[in-house]
Amino acid sequence: MQFAPSFPVMLRTDDGVRIDAAHTPPAGSAARDVGIVVAHGFTGSWRERPARRIVHVLSAYGGVIAFDFRGHGRSGGESTVGDKEILDVAAAVRHARATGYRRIAVVGFSMGAAVAVRHAGLCEGADAVVAVSGPARWYYRGTKPMRQVHWIIEQPLGRWAARMAKRTRIAVGRWDPIPMPPHEAAALISPTPLLIVHGDADAFFPLDHARQLYEGAREPKELWIEPGYGHAESAATPELVRRIGKWISSNFS
């Protein structure tokens, strides 16, 4: 697949962290005033092929700002695994508005989904939110992949491996204070529309996370349980991403 052309952007958060990003203008007949901010999962990057494929598909529905969270790839700082990352989303949303997009949707995957929900609940800026494969609560260890994630975050050898293998630098130490969990932040998003997308084959977070997010949110809200869908960007098919793009368009029509 040949991806739509994108243009590098360097953003800066309110706490001074440099964020590596890219702007993909709207393609073809896409709405010229719609901006879509794409937030990747833990250890991911906008430069990886699954994320670039998602950006390419979404560019048919608006301009796309994709970025690397702090501590990831070429961005500065260290990952706080969902806490201060709301400032990264805020910087991307701010840039989208400065670029000329009047209506902004934030689409997050896994950790990015948790951050998208928390950003929408605690900050201003998003006009629609999509949370794909996201957790509803912190410290979940009920699956083997999540136990491995906690080992990466908590153990020196795990943090070294993440830095060497995935260019992800993780902050040392526990949250203080513990940030508001996504299912509580979801209650603060209304009247901004919220779409929760989760696969019944997700190996990281079972369906009760999606249902807890949905139950915590107020209208307008939607929950899509996707048969056979695994986890986050790597499992997202172009068809699913197109449906998400159409949902964004329907809320901005």
C-alpha cells in the first residue's frame, strides 16, 4: 500500500516536552475542516506501518495529526504510561486547530485510548472521541500480555528492553498521585460524542473493560464489540478504520 503523503511537525507540550508528529492533509473529497488526532498504544509510534496504514485510511475523512507520545521514538521526555500523556494529546489538538481544522476528533488505541478518554474528560479541545482497545482501569494484570507489560514498566531489565527494542523510555517510580482512571473520566466527556471499540479476541483487555467504560460514560455514546478483532493498531483492518471514519463524519455532519 502506498500511503498518503505526510509532513513532519515538531510540537511542544505545556510542560515543555518536544513531540514528534506528522500532518497528513485531507485526501480527495474529505472534509477540509475536520482534523483527526491519532494516538498510538504503549511502545508504538506513528512511524510504524500499522499506524501509518490507519492514518492513510482516516485521511479520507479529514486531515490527520499523528504523533509519538513522550518517551516514544523521536519525542522527548519519558513515558508516564497514560498520566502526563494528556498534555501530548492537548498539543496535537492545539496544532490541529492552528492548522485550520474547526472540528477535531481524537482516535486512541490501547494506552492511547485511555489517554484520549482522559484528555476529553479533563481538558477542552476534542469534538469527538474514539477509544479503541482501551483499558477502563489501572493496574490490570488479569492476562499474560498485561503481566508482561507490567514487568516492562516496573523492572529495570524490562525498561532497558523497551528502550533498546522499541525506543521507549519509561519513567522510574510510581504515579503520585494516581491519575483518574478512564472509566471515571468517561463520565465527564458528555456532551462530546464517545465511541468505544473493542474486540472479543483482545488478548490484553477483556470485554469488561469496554463495558465499564461504556457504563461510566453519559450520552451520546456508542459501543462496538468487534467479533474476532484482537488488540489495537496491529489488528485494526482498513474496513474497521473506515467505519470509524464514517462515524466521525456522521457526528460532524
